Amino acid sequence: MGFDPQPRELWLQLQALNPRGRARTERALRRIYSQANEDLQTQTARFLYTWQSTRRFDVADDWMATCHLTGPFHWILVCYCLARGRDNYERVVKLFDRKDLSDGQIDTLIDQFGIYLYFARAARRRSALKIIASFYDHASPEVRWTTAFRLGTSRATEYRGLLVTLAGDSTKSGYGKVSVVAQQALKYLDGDETIDIGGEDEA
């Protein structure tokens, strides 16, 4: 099935929203989200990233508190992690304490959280890497794959041992074999700049 925002009239209302709007935009967003199907909730959450009101974070917090769908969860995280002029690091860290997240949401959380590794100061980088590395033995192969991917792309040499362990994990995830991405990450850590971590799976 393809993209199917329902009810259709709410999709049209979402398209008409002003990204510079304030109170009226917030009321419309909350109403649309509450009445929408998963596809439309995903697009409504995506609007938060472009909405220029500081109220977007309050709306994001309310939606995140009860969000059990991967699509909206992803875009709320994008709003948190890529927001300009706002440090939402602690907001994201607290999400790792939630016990009701699905494997898909945890996978998305690790992937988006990895954004902080590219510009974080040393102390925060160490903290973020420790959180990500803790999922190396998660039951979901997708979570283990993403853990290896993020440790590799961030050049986390201090977690080489975990990557060696994951390099022996031949489980097939939805992205490819865990062992392959871990082996690619190790080669990257060893200085191979040509490696495409997470690229085409090897035999």
C-alpha cells in the first residue's frame, strides 16, 4: 500500500497550514493529528520540523508521550535533533528510559540520536556513544545493525571490541547482515576511507 492520508479533507487542511503561524496553527495541528490515520499523523509530525514557532516542542512532547507508531516517532525525533537554536539533547536521552518503545522505535531512536555524534563536545559524545553501544546485544537485528552503523560512522575506536563481536553476527536484518556492517565499520576505523558503511551487502 502507498501513502494514504485519511481523512482526505484533513490532509488538505494540513497542506494549507502556515509554517509561521502560531496559536491557530497549533490548534489545527492538534486537531488534525488526533483525527488522522497513521500516514497523516506521520505527515503532521513532519510539519513540526518546518513550523517556526517555539511551541512546536510542547506539541512534540505531548505527541511523543503517547506515540506508538514509527512514522510520527521518526519525525518528532527529527524535530528534536535538528532544531536550530534549541538544545533538545536531554529530551532525546530521556526517551531511552521508556519501556514501551517497539523495536522499530528503538532502531529509529538510535539512528537519529547518532546525529549528535557529529557535532557534540567530548563529554556529550562519550555519553551518547555509551548509550548507543549498550544496544549491541539487543534482540532485534535491525537495532544491532544500526548500533554497528552508528559506532562505525562516528569512528568510535573505544568500542572496537563490540564491533568485533558484531562482526561475528551473521543475522540478516532488514538492512543487510549485521556482520557485514560491523566489518565495514572496523575497516573504516582502520583508516579505509573508501568504505561505504551500510552500503551494498557483501556475500
